[in-house]
Amino acid sequence: MSELLWEIEKEGRIGTKLPESGVPQREITDDLPERMVRRGKIGLPQVAEPQIVRHFVNMSVKNHNVDRGFYPLGSCTMKYNPKINERLAALPGFLNLHPLAPESSVQGALKLMAHLGELLCKIGGMDAITLQPAAGAHGEFTGLMTIRRYHEAQGNPRKKVVIPDSSHGTNPASIVFTGWEPVEIKSSPDGRIDLEALKPHLNEDLAALMVTNPNTLGIFEKDIKRVADMLHDVGAQLYMDGANMNALLGIARPGDFGVDALHYNLHKTFSTPHGGGGPGSGP
């Protein structure tokens, strides 16, 4: 086990020396109330910079990550992002934009986002898109709320959403937050949606079915068009989690096999930097 920084500290050891201050000194109590002034030591380990660097580098190599090797986590498997894409995403002109900046000063970013939206629509075979959600589950919730508004406009908000037992863990949570009841159905022996298990739920209480395709087992739902038709026959919608869209790009478009709404995981499929929305960065 690695030593803690507290275990290697030495009294008086420092990581850097600060230059002499060029401004007059002031008593801290001139600017802070007495009750907020610290009386004891600050409580940080006293170590030199090389020790800090070595400590955290040694800690980092104990963690597995996508730069060290592949790790399968079903629909949450992390995909490798090319390093050049990370650098492009960090261009100061985009990175340092303030969210409340006036539209007149961010036309370049708005143009880029509009073009991105057009491309994502074409890739997915969809009619419209929003870039507002901040992460995968946020996009999932947004898509379900859109479906709910659709049903409300039809005069029946409906009550249930079906999910396969291989569904992503966020699916039932998003369903509940949308005001519906999640209903799990067992997969068939080959790991796909069991059509016979789905049939009893095909009625006017069913709002939608949520599916990841390829699913969490890495299997393509070959009956997906038939599933979509079965849902549409009772007025229900098909929602697709795009966690594994990498497998479909250039081969199939969700809109073409009957998907009504989907979210992308841009941090998985299109190398948006991880961590912007926890852990995704916009669906």
C-alpha cells in the first residue's frame, strides 16, 4: 500500500518559494471577521514537489483506464478518445466561452452547434434534435419528457414504460422521474427482447419501450423494426439509448428501424471530453 503524504512529510519542507509581495501587508482581521480567522495550523502535509508528483503518479497507475486497456462495462464501456480530439475540444475560443455571453459575440460557436445538430439528425435518421441536455441520463429524461408531452397531447398520458432486463441502470430512474411506472421484461435465451414477453403489455397504458441497441450484452436487437411496429400499433413509442451507437455508425440509423426518440452519448461515440456533465457531456 502506498504511503500517505502525511507519512512522508517533514517539518519545514516546501514545494515552492513565493516571491516577495509587491503590495503592503495587511492584517487578516482587516478584511475578515474575527470568527473566521484560523488560529491553528492549516493542516496540509509538508512535502516537496517531486514527492507530490511521484505520489499521485504512483496512485494513478493503480487505476485501470482506457489508456491502459479495454474494460467492458456493457453500455457504459468507455471508448477511446483520440488525443487530437481532446486538444481541439480545448481550443480557447470555445473552452472559455461564458454561458451568458451575448449571442452577437458567440456566432462561431452557435454556427458549430447548429451544424453539429444537422449532422446528428442525419446520422440518427431523426427529424429534430436539442443540444441542451448536459449528459446521457439528462438526455434520456429529456427524451422521455418529450414522449410524455406527445401522449398528453393525444389525451392520454399513459402509465407504464417497458424495459428489458438488459437495460441501462439509469432507464428505470428516468422513467420514474417522468411520472411513469417501469416494467421489466425478461430477455430471450439469446439475450434479445422477448417478443412474447412484450405482448401482454401492448395496450393503451403503455407509453414506450426503452432499449439500448446493440444492448448491454453487446447483441444487436435484430427484431427491432418488428418491436417498433408492435409498439406503434397501440400508440406507444420506441425510445433508444444510444450508449452503443459506435457499432451502428454508417451501418444503420435508428430512425430507419422505427425509433421515435434517442439520445447520443457524445463522450462515448464522438469523443466529447469526459467529465463535462458527469461523466457524459451532452447527449
